[in-house]
Amino acid sequence: MVDFRIAMDNEIPEKFLGSFKLDRSENFDEFLAAKGVNWLLRKMISFASVTKVFSRAEAGRYDLINLSSKKNTSYRNWRLNEQFQSEGFDGKMHNVRFLVCLRVDCFVLTTSLVSNKENALFLQIRFEYDPTTESLKETHVRMNEPNDQPETYTYTVDGDTLVLVRISGTDRRLCG
């Protein structure tokens, strides 16, 4: 089990703040096919425009906006380790919390569906910054599905390009 002690003084590294538009995808169709997404939907997804925006809001607060041609989502004016509610890509309200842990420079987004049901989806999105490789790792874990494999993505910055690499080999390049 991972140690999630909170370190309130950590921040998102400055170079990951900004607006990054999808430039190209490599092996993304194969990834979606492996996830069981049908051909027509895969084609629709592959043509979608995607922009990811990390920014500072007020002092000690951040905004994260995911812009796409299908649906936009935004987490606005959040503070590390502070829970709030926001709508996800699925159109449902989620409890969301970004955490910073001491293990590595990292911050964690924990999100769960707002529901009184016992079997509600509980998704944790965790971001870890590795100063050695200057990379930001994003891991999605479905907390109430113990047999489900986590999905891991790694971000690096190459010039003005945010490079997003899926651990399974799917690469997406987002340009700043």
C-alpha cells in the first residue's frame, strides 16, 4: 500500500503549467481497441481535438481544464488536499481531491462519484513528479475494482511540447 502522508508545501512543477493542444497520437487506436472500444467510436475519438490546461488560480490554488471537441471538464480554484465536487467526462458529479505525498514529489487527485450507493465508482488519479527524469506520472486506479490494472501515463516537456506517453506504448503529443 502506498503511503499518502500529506506535504502541504509541495506545488505542481512550473513547467507543467500551461496550455497543451494535442498534436498527434501514436498507437492510440491500438490502445482503444485493446480496451474494447468499437471501430466507429475509436475513429470518432481519434479525430477529437484535445487541449489540457494546468494553471495557477489564486495564491495556493490551481485550475485543471480538459478541453475536447466532445466535452470539456474543469476543476477550478482547487487547493491541494481540499475536496470539492465537479462534473466528470461521464457527466456525473465526482468528489475530487488533489493530494501531495512525501514519497516522491507527487500530487494525487482522488475522485469518486457522488452517490449514496455502496457500489459507486471510486477513481483515484495520482500525479507524481520525478525530478531526476523531469517527468510527471499520472496513474488512474479504480479503487473498488481490485482486479483492474491501473492505467499509467507519463508527461515530459520537450521544448514547448508536452509529451504524454501511455505506459502500454500509446504516445500523445500535446503542444504548448
